[in-house]
Amino acid sequence: MTRRIKSALALLAGNAIGLLLASLILSGFAIKPISFIVVVIVFTVVQVVAEPVILKLGEKKAPALKGGIALIVTFVGLFVTDLIAAGLTVGGVSNLLAATLLVWLGALIASVVLPIYVFKELREAKK
């Protein structure tokens, strides 16, 4: 497998773990089991598309937000995925905010742990 495919799989796995964590902890946040894979893919695609746009806007308009870009991208990803995918129910603004933090945290932990144990090639510097 190429490095790019492994990176994409690690990102999908991290997002899946984050979304699963949010659905287990938050009572109003639910993902239908049959559409879990679709929700993870839509969420990841929205994040990949939104991240460069939000990063560019953040650099120009509000450079102080640079550290929180990942949280903003996660928020936008959850919001848009909730609008697009029928299998995701966020359950209100408070759940959206809490889920943003939980999904970001789950994906962050997975992005640290997965390269250590599963995708060992991702630990090495790009050649």
C-alpha cells in the first residue's frame, strides 16, 4: 500500500473512532449502524475539502484562530455531515459543540496511536 492510501485509511479510522466516541457518550448524538461507514466517509470528505478553505480564511481574517483550526474544521464537518447524511443525528447545538470536542479528541488520539501500532510507515519522514 502506498503512503497516501495509508494516510487516508488512518484519517478515516481516526474519524470513525471520534464519531463512535461521540455517539457512545452523548445521548442525543446518534449514528445509524447501517449508515456508519457513509457518515464517516462524508464527514472525512467534508473535512478534507473544508480544511484548506478554513485555513486560508483563518490566516487572512483571524490569525489568532490558527491553533483552533482543527476544532473549527471538525465543527464544520459535523454540521455539514448532519445536513447531508441521513444516518447522523446530532441532537442540538450543545451536542454539536460537545461532539466537536469529542470527535476532535478521538481523532487526535487515533492519529497519534495508529501510526505507532498499525501504520508504522507513517511515522517515518516523507522521502
